[in-house]
Amino acid sequence: MEESISGFKLRGEWGDIVEHGERITRALHEAGAADADRDAFEEWDEWRPKAHERLGEDVSEKTADQASVGEGAGEKEGKSPEDDLQTAGEKLSESYQRVESGDNDGALDSWKDSIDHVARAADSAGRKAVRRVENTVYRKVMTQIAPYYFDNELVSANVQKSAREEDGEGPEFVFEVNVNNDELKEDVSERLAGYEDNVDRWHVDTPKEVESAEAAEGAEAPVDTVEDGTEGESNPTTN
């Protein structure tokens, strides 16, 4: 692992990349990041590459979702633009009725509600339109020229596949992760160093559901996982 001002970088096969993400996640958790900002920690934990995933499919999809424009107020309430426009019309009619009955204050409140729903409808429609465009652009263009990336208040990270596939070796990946808080980053750095000194073989948290060579962009699946301790030997059958 290389450590610099820009983060913690590791080059290696898919399994190495997965373990790098797991170590950083463990260090963040032990440093209290999950308690300080649970949502940001869980976003990172969801995005980081997993043993059973493919870079060009699973990580690409998660990156597109993470980069997408968030939901507006109407969408969070499960309301479509059409729903808000209908409500806006109802509030406007209510405003007219209140004017006719002499309730000017009530009419003003209904009119304001109508405007709010119109604005919310426009916001929802705009967000959906942007998502359609950005999703197409990201999936078709950006993933061809830029690394797969993640960014929130807690962590900034990117992973990419290098060009090395020589002498029958599998693909090499580069995974760089930066902790955005300097004090937390220093804590994570110390913990990562401790893992290097004290952990000979990383005991992964996630199950290695690698059932075919496709799971690691062409890399062969391991015969056994780290957990079983057989180090590549087949498990003996029992009678």
C-alpha cells in the first residue's frame, strides 16, 4: 500500500482491492466513523468493491447510482409531478372559494400552498430529466474515460483497471481511498499500519461468493476462501 496526501493507494488483483477496502472500512469503524456519521459510513460500505462483484457491472452501477441527483421533497414523499400539479389546482380553487367567502388570510395561505406544489412538481420533473441524461452519459461515456469513483463527506475513492495483462497474469487494479477528515485520516493510517504488522492473512468480513472466473474480471476464482484455512487444498470428504 502506498500512502500519500491524496490517500491510501493499492495496486493488485481483485482480491487485493477488495481486502484494501475492507481494511479501510474496519479502520474507519474502529475509529468511530460509523457512530459520527452512520449514513456516510454506510454509503461507503455499500459502494466499496466486493469479492463477488465485477468492476464494469456492479461497481459501475453503484457509481452511477451514487453520482445521481438526489430525490427532491416531492419524491421523498412518493409524489409524482402530476400528483403535485393536481394538488396545486385544488389549492388554487380553494383559494378562490376563500376569497368569495371573505377569508382573505385563508385564501392567501391556499394560494401559497398552490405555488409550493407547482414548484415541487417542476423540481421533481427536472430531477428526473437530469437523471435520465446523466445516467446515459455516465454509463455510455464517463466509465470509458474515467475511473469508477465515490465521494461523500467521509470518503473519496476511485478504482480502475490497469492495462497489465502480460505473461498469463490476470488484470491489475488500482484502488485509491482518501479519508476527508485529516484527524480521522491519521487515525485510520495508524490502524492500517497495525493491521500490516499484526495480521498475516486478512480474515475478510464478506463471503467470497466467487463461483466463476467472471467475478473478478477474468481472474480465476480461489479454490477455498481465507476462512477455511486450507490454503488452496481441496476439502476432504467424510464418509
